[in-house]
Amino acid sequence: MLATSPAAIGNRDLVTDGSSLYWADAGGIRKMAITAGTVQTLVSGQAFAHLGLDGPVLYYSSGNSILTVPASGGASATVISAPSPITAIYPPTTSDGLLWSEANGSVDGFEGDIYYQLQAPVAGVSVTSVSDAGGVILWAECFPQWCEVDGEFAGSTVSVATSGSPVDAQGDTGAWYWGDSGGLEKFVL
């Protein structure tokens, strides 16, 4: 065991940059060395869930907002104020910029000063993850009767049915990967 979190983690995110671990728990956003040591609180609060690292910047969600804080500590800044709660984020580590999904079913992106929407709000849809897979934007979602992983290729969307509620959809130029109630899934391009 490396450490005991000061508060319950639950299903909140954990990310690493190779030297530090960052996580959200019921009392804030924390950081510690991957070799163990003192737990540092970067941001205090109870409504944090989703994390993403882009070099020295940690992105996180709080309700309807996406914020940043320096990974070394410091003041937070709001990047996005969305119409509904954030359900997933992917930091702007690629040319697609910052990606996020919302509780209203929308999937959005922001690069520089340009905002774009990949999927408009859809009633009854739950988006569980969003990522960049080698230039293809992926998102995993569930409708009332089925679930799928979607990939956006230059304006066209490809959808792949899943065995259950998909989580952590990721990919590369050759395949997409995700977990669901059927286990670990793979779709070869």
C-alpha cells in the first residue's frame, strides 16, 4: 500500500505522469509520488470526479465545469462552463484539443478559440468516456436499450455495439478498446 486517501475515492479518476499519482476523492484532488510519501491536496472540495493531465496542467471536472490547476499546485482556473454536468474529459494532448461529454448526452471539443460539437444533446443517453485514438475521437455511450462506442472520422461517425455499459474507450490507429460487462473488448479498424 502506498498511502491511505484522506477521503473515499469511489469511482473517481486516478491518473499518473510517471512520477506522481493524482486522484479525486470525496474531499478534494490529491497528489503524491508514485513511490509513496506525503499526500498533497491540490484543490479542496467534494464535487470532483474526472481528471486528465496535459504536461504540467491537471484538468478536472466539478459539476458543469472543467477547471485546471498546475500539477505542482497553485490556483485553479475555469476553462469550460457547460450546460449540464460533465461525465468524462480528455485533456488537450492532441490536435483535437480538450474533449468532454455531458449528462445531456452531448460530446464536445475546444481547441484554441474554436468550440465544436461532435454529438448534440440526446435525451436518455449516458456518455461514459471520451478520448482521442490517433486522430479519431472516441466516445462510449448507452441509450435506454443498447450501448455502443462511437468514433468520429473527418465528419463521419462509426458505431460499434457493446456487450454492456462501456467504460474507458481508448484506441490507436489500428483498433479501439474498452471494458464492459462482457470483459475487455476490441474493435479492429
